[in-house]
Amino acid sequence: MAGEFANKVVVVTGGSRGIGKSIAMSFAREGAQTVLAASSQANLDAAAAAIGNSGPKPLTFAGDLKTLAACEALHAFVQDKLGRADVLVNNAGATRSGNFLELPDEAFPDGFALKYFACVRLSKLFWPMLKDAQGHVVNIIGGAARTPDQLFLVGGSVNAAMANFSKGLSGLGKRDGVNVNVIHPGLTETDRVTTLLQQRAQASGITPDAARKQLMEKDGLRRIGQPEDVAEMALFLCTERARHIQGSAIAVDGGQTTGLF
């Protein structure tokens, strides 16, 4: 893949930590100019410094992508600084886990605000540039889109909506030459998963370690996924060798998802 992404621009939301940071690092390694978007400038600065050792140093944008104004500002930033976008990776999003009957009312709209609506808005804003570049959209969603869980009703609902949107958007992509695909990560070693395990443990009255062990045993997992597992799939989906993969949802979960689809 060496050099395939030289002179290309890759925008990654939620790019300061975890899966997003790993995705940006993989694209930078292959020569891409990455743009990282997240809410914390301090985290963005740390990620940019680390990624810059792998390839071109990323540009960073700090903003609350739950809002339309921040999504528009990110698009304007990329347009002004680089004038193009070849790949959009919608990775930002944090939804709460816990006992449904104890979740506050705002947990649902808050969960949709970042993961779902940022994906929708940014896809729309960046579409003209992606169409010009004959580029790619990769939406990082999650296995709960396919496998509902009573302790993850916010995340599962958001993921299912995002998956449906992605499949519909791929129809427009067929017309305009933009590939739109989905990755469903399973249990992956990130700060986000650590927080979810703590929430799940609290809801179930067990320790976070016990919650981790319980999840792994329930799904027969031999290992917890690493951010790099997802990053390498995202990279491949945006190569020309993957051009015929359109509107697909690919699980990177160690076999965690039940069912074959």
C-alpha cells in the first residue's frame, strides 16, 4: 500500500484517541495528510505529535461535533486549509451503557447528537469534495447495531440508525462514485470500552474486571480487539483494490457477533 494515499486528505472524527487515532496513524503511514477532529485540543495535540512520527503531521480541529455549527466549521477548515477531502471516517461518538430504567432522559438524544447526527451532517457537507475525488466514507459503528443488548439500548439504537443511514447513503455513492462502507468493531481495547465496562459493572453490581470477563466468556472471545485491527480494515476499504466493496458492513470483532450476515 506504500504511497497509495500520498497527496490525499483523510478526515477522521474522534481522531484524538483509540480507534480514530489508530486509523489516522495507518493513513499517515501510507502518506496521507490527515485531519483529526475531536473535542479536546490537548488530546488532539498529543495524537498529532504521535502520528507525525508515522507520516505527515496531522492538522487538528477542536470542536463539539454534536452541533451543526461545529460540523460546518470543520468542513470550512478543511476547505480553507487543503481544498479537498478524499476520505471521511466518521468515528466520533460516545453513548452510555447502563440499566435502561435508570438512564436519564437526555442519554438518548445526547447519544444520537454526536455519533448519528455528526455522521449525517459531515457526510452531507463533505459529499461534493468526496464526489470530486471519487473518494470514500467509512463509518465506524459497532456490533450492537446487529445484536441488541438490554444494558446498551442507547448505543444499540444509535448504531442501528447509523447503519441504516450508511446503507442508504451507499446508494447515492453508487451514482456519484463515492464508496460508503461500515465497520462494526467488537470489544476493543480503548478508553471508551473501559468506561462502558465501568457503567455495565455498576448496573450489574459487579466489578469492571468481572464485567470484562463476563463479556469475553459470553461471546467466547480469546482476545480483546486492538484499535489497529479496525484501522487496517479502514485503510484497506479506501484502497483501489477495495473499490468494488460498496454498501457493506464488516465486523472486526473476533467472532463476537452472532449470526452470519
